[in-house]
Amino acid sequence: EDELAVVAEEVVSMAVECGMCSMPGTVRTIVMQVPHFNETTVSGFVCEGCGYKTNDVRTTATPSRCGRTHTLTVNERSDLGRQVIKTETAGIEVPELGLRLKPGTLGGKVTTVEGLLADVRQQLGAASRSSDDAAPWAAFLARLDACIAGEDELPFTVILDDPTGNS
């Protein structure tokens, strides 16, 4: 079974301020070789004050002359556990929900399909709280929650469209 191979011998840590609560925190970064992919820099931040978490994934690969689109049909709950490497240049689409996020919306990530959708949920949940149109947001978020849980919304399609071809 393929595993992530560490390229750098140590995790690099840097003190930063939390973007949500301004408490001091630490970003940890490591360079990894991802099998069948590229050398990748992974950074993560967790705020001990408010619990805010974020991660970022950046590939060192040269952009491809041709983009790539990856399409996965989630037919059963186990499909939500599929690994995803999404670079900051990839857009996300779930046609069954009418969801389309532009490149750069979530940054780069190494996660699962479930984790990717949970990150989308977190971002959109925050946006919905500042909206005057609460009812449509609530209905949309309920459908997204059902997809994340692998419930009534199966099957559905997750599309990563990356013009650099690095996702």
C-alpha cells in the first residue's frame, strides 16, 4: 500500500496569529512526496483558543499544459472515504446540489471526499449566517449535510476541475 513519504526531516513551525480570534498559534509545515503525484508542501494550523483549523497543500509540480477534470460518483457511504488532493487552483462542483465553487475558494487540501464536503459546509455555513435569505440556505445546507453523511442524497457527483492538472 502506498504511503506518504516525508521529504524533509523535520516539521517547520512558525508563530502566527489566529485569523478568527487573534490568539497566538503555530503553523506547522512539512514537505512530502505523495505517491503517483508530486512533491507537496502541507501546512496546518489549529488555534488552541477558539478551535479554528485550517490546512493548505501546495504542489511543487510545474503546471500541466492541459488541465484535468476528475469526476467521482458517490454511490455509497464508503465512497466518501476516497482520498482527495485538491490544489488551490481547482474548482469544485456537485451538480445535484447546484454547487459550484471557483478555484481558490478552499485553498489546497489533502483530505477525503467527506472532508472536502465538510470544508465546503463550514465555509458556506459561515456565509449563510450573514445572509438575509435564511430559508433557502437552510434547505441547501440540509441537503449538503445529507451528502456528507451518505444519506438520502446518494448517488451524487463530485467534480474537481483543475486548469493546472495538479489535483
